[in-house]
Amino acid sequence: MSCEGPKHSACAGPRCGNIMLVKALIFGHMPGLVLSSAHGECLGPFILRLGAGASRWADGCGPVWPRPPGTADWSEKAGPAPCCWVGVRSFLSLLLAWIIFKAAFALVSEDTKKEVKQSKNLEKGGISRKSDVDLKGIVFVIQSQSNSFHAKRAEQLKQSILKQAANLTQELPRVLLLHQMSKQEGAWTILPLLPHFSVTYSRNSSWIFFCEEETRIQIPELLETLRRYDPSKEWFLGKALHDEESTIIHHYAFSENPTVFKYPDFAAGWALSVPLVNKLTKRLRSESLKSDFTIDLKHEIALYIWDKGDGRPLTSVPEFCTDAVNAYCATTFHSFLPLCGHPVKKEDIFFAVKTCKKFHGDRIPIVKQTWAGQASLIEYYSDHAESSIPTVDLGIPNTDRGHCGKTFAILERFLNHSHDKIAWLVIVDDDTLISISRLQHLLSCYDSSEPLFLGERYGYGLGTGGYSYVTGGGGLMVSRSCSNPFLCLLWLPTRMVFSREAIRRLLASKCRCYSNDAPDDMVLGMCFSGLGIPVTHSPLFHQARPVDYPRDYLSHQIPISFHKHWNIDPVKVYFTWLAPGEEDKARQETQKGFKEEL
């Protein structure tokens, strides 16, 4: 039966043209069912009327109708689509088709949705899809370090970039190693180098692309990604991180809604367009950096560029990745615990736990319940001798602030009472959680005779001639055979390691804490700066608790330590994040070929 009903103005003209024929319709059934673009306006009321049991003329154009014999579908030439008298059977067919139609849209992959959304955002932002960016327009800056292990890894990444460029038969790009660019103490904070980038590269370059030594770059994909962004505009690109709750390491910034502020994950790489570099350079020349402390560089760089809302926020780029689960990634991150030969033996590491009488009853039991059993050599140093632990009274009163007096007393005891063959001294706080097995792996990559100052790097007054230091919630590591007392000092969150020779030179020098409660980490940082020994940074040591870091940030790490027991179950944190297990064994298998990976 065929019929014509009244025409609805909203459904007339091209909108009633058929936009899709559900194949066979749905799995070969209902071959005559056709959907029109008007279904959003017409289908809802149509079904409501049918659902109410009414068999009546629809007052709008029908999104469902029998196809005229001999025609494939309704076209624009055929004019407005007709409406039909529909019975119960037609209604059931319609309802089934509608359900499957909705389900088909629900099954669209997340990747496709992201691409569609991204495409729309690009169009709204006026981003050019045809910007002519080639490799010679990109300056690669590897955030490298002068320590021999890290410098070697950075050089391997540089060669990988150049090799890929050669395979593309393009002019080789400029690849810079950060530690070779400047002797300035604060060069690692990036901002002091922007004027250099502006003067040197603004004429012939479009982008400054930063990455870490373990970032993996797919050059063709990176080029395609950057070509979507108009290089004549100001861009700050990266993989976006955000705080899930306000945190002390960011000074509780955006406490009302910490998720609103985005900052880049350096591991995925991040990029500044040259126009933005030029703008930031003008600002740097007109006003000095105001912050005295550098705590979390990636967050502070984003804050500076954002400039309280007057600057540029981070643009999240889905192709900047830290894992390889998506084929479209231009970057990934090599997440592994380095192993350079055999792990350092437990007998070569002496652990000194700093504590005080008021914490004997609550913190020391947690140390023993978690990581202490993995240590071969360990002692507890306190302001009170207690044989049940046992603790050693160093004769230094406990202080509420810094612990320089206690630290130097530990160094003197180690030098005078420990075995000469012990290569590393590790000093930790009593609220530190560490993985000794992972520490053994990491230390295998460092030469105990090489000057070393390693840990979670902070900075003080770097814009005005200050110095870098390793946060004192952590600890210090120094190799026994280091020729200078400070040369081999390593600050690890809640951990200090010294070589015996380093301690001997240190105690023979005039470098001392100005009081027992002086901040030992900052005093040591000043000493290292004066000696020309840079801090070697490792992101695997953490001054705070796991909850203080974004989950996406920790997801590509194999952490070695965390610090503080505030409002957490420290035993649970240890066994969740740090306890040795099958995962560590599996990682060791993946580490075997990492030297040849690049």
C-alpha cells in the first residue's frame, strides 16, 4: 500500500534526501528500510505516536517508508519524502532498526572518536593542515646530563634521530644535547636558554622540540603531527598531565580544582613554536624569574608560559605518548630500570637510617616490616640508644628542621668504623620507603669512582646565580673511591650514598654545615656548585607519596623510593609500588637488550 501524507516544512528539500541505507537492512533483514537525515526531528514523535497505539497519519515527513519499486532510494530530485500509514509490524521493524542503528554508532572505536573530535578542534582553532614543516625546521633538544651513563644514552638517541632523517633523505636536523649547551648552573631549567634559541634559530626554524634521553621518536609521525599546527602562531604542545588533588610539591596550586591546569609530561616530548619562544624571550629580558625554588620543572614551565591566564596554555597532543599502544604515536617512552652488567651487591651498600626517640615506636617497625629485610648492612642512628631496635646514639640532639649535624656524624662513623670494601653508604630517613633491589640495578650503571651527585633534583635561585641540589627528604649517594668528598655525592629522596674516599676528602675540607639544624641537602648543594659538580637527576626517586603525583606520570615509571607517611598506609604503599616481585623479574628480561635498542 502506498500513500502520501502532509509535508513538514522542516523535512522538505535536501534534508529529506536519503543519507544512509542500513545494509541489507541490518544483517540482511528489512531490505526496503531507508533512513533520512530528518530522523532526529521526525523519528522521535513518530515512534511515540506508534508506541501509544495510534495508527494515524504522521504530521511530519516519514523517516521510514517503503522504497518505490525500481528505485534505489529517495533522492533530492524526488522532492520531499512521503509519509506512510504504519501498522504494528512496520513499527516493530522500525523499532528494531532504530535500536541497531544506535548500537552501531555506540560501537565506533574510541580512536575514531578522538580523531573526529581532534579534527573539529583543529578546524575551530584555525590550525593549518598544510604547514610546510620539514626536519630542518625542527631543533631537537635532548634534556641530557653530563654524567657518562646519561650522556651516552643521549648520544644514542641523537644518532637515532639523525639516522631516521637520513633514511627520509631530508636535510639533517639540528640535535642539541642540553648538557653541552651551557655551563650555566640553571641550564637544565630550560627557561634561561630561551634567549639563545630565539637569537640562534628563530630565522630558519619553526619548532623547538624537547625530549628526555629515553624518549623514542618516530620522525615521520612527528612531522605529520607538527604539520597540523600553524608554525606562525604561538604553540605549547605536549602530553597533558594534571594533578588529581592539590599537592604540596606544587604548593597546592589550583586547590579548588587542580584538574584544570595542564602541564607536559617531559617523557613524551614537548614542543614550543618559535613565535612563542620569541615572546617568552622578550618577557625574560624585561623581568627576572621570580621563583626562588625550582621543585617540579614541568609544572613550573607550564605556569610561566601560562602567565596567570595571559599566556599560552598547554595544547594536548594525543600523538605525544609514553606507551606504544596506539599506532598513531609520534613519541613513546622507554620505561625500564637500567641494568649495566650485574647489579651492585647488597654487601657493597651500607644503609644508615636517621631517626629519633619519638619515632622509635611507629616508624622503625614500618622500616623493618617493609624494606629493611632486603638490606645486608643496616644501622639505626638516633638521639637515644635503645637496645631493642637497636639504635646508636650519635650524641647529636634531634632537630625539627635540617639534620646537617646528624648527617656529618654518620659520615664520620662510617669512615672510622666500617669495612674498607663497602662501596656505597646510603643514608635514609625513617619515613622513607625504598626498593633495594631496584637501587642495586640502578647503581650498576654508575661508576663508583666517577664524581656523582644523584637524586631528585631541585634548584635554588637559579635565575640569579644560585645552585642545584637534591631534595633532602631523599638522600645522598657517594661512591667510596671518589677522589673528592663532594664529587660523588648522590642525593636520592630519603637516601644518601658516599664513597669512602669522598667522605675522607669531605671531612678533611672546610665545607661544613653552619649549624646542626642547617638543611644538609642545600648546604651540600652549595658545596657541589662551588666544586663544579652538577647534580645528576633521576625521576625514579620521589620526595613525596604516590598520591602526590599524576597516575599517568607514575604509569611509565619503575620507582625506587617514596617519602612520607602522611595519611597513607605505608606498608600497603611499599607492597604496591616497591616490593620485589614477578614484575621485576620480567623487567630484567626486557633490559638485557636495551643497549642495542637504539
